[in-house]
Amino acid sequence: VCGHEPVATPVPSRGANNSDRGGQYCAHAYQKLIRKAGMRPSMSRKGNCYDNAPTESFWGTLKQEMVHHRRFRTRQKAQAAIQEWIEIFYNRIRRHTSLGGKAPARWAEEYYAKRKSA
């Protein structure tokens, strides 16, 4: 959402923020927020929905599991609930088949532990 701070905490790796070519993602305000978070913007190729498949999957999961069945009284309450869902449930509890049935936080913990010991 342009003009607002990002909902989720930036990833420690300072990776890329991949998106489609929607106007909101091309906006200077959004690009500035991404760079402020230490990430680099990355956009899919025009007309190729597969470039952005992981991001689209995330948004679909968020909408299905968190947003569509709830009503929020204010934008701030919605942002707080979504941030909690991402930071607590999605990243730390929810298991992801793409990560071998592990939550992202657990997967990252094991990944960096292996790299450190190698």
C-alpha cells in the first residue's frame, strides 16, 4: 500500500521484493519504501505470470486464510492483524510444503546453522 510503512518486517537477507507490473508497485512512493527497507525491487517480465508465482501464492494464502472471512473496523486493526498473521503464524507456525513441511523460521534457522558449521 503506497504511502504506508510495510506490513511485515523486512527479511534479514535484504533480498528482492518481487512483484508484478501493477501501477502500485511501479509508484515512486512504493519503490522508495522497498529501498528504505534495504531490499531491491524486482518485477516480473511483462505477460509472464510464472515469474511471480511464489508472491501470488503468498497473497492467495493470506486472503484465503486471513482476510476473506474477517471484517476489520479500521485500517489500523486490519494492518495489525495481518502483520501478526505474517510474523507469528505464517513465518513461525504454518508449515510450508515447499520447505519440506517446515515453517519458514525453522527452515531458515536450520539453513543458517548448516552454513555456519560448514
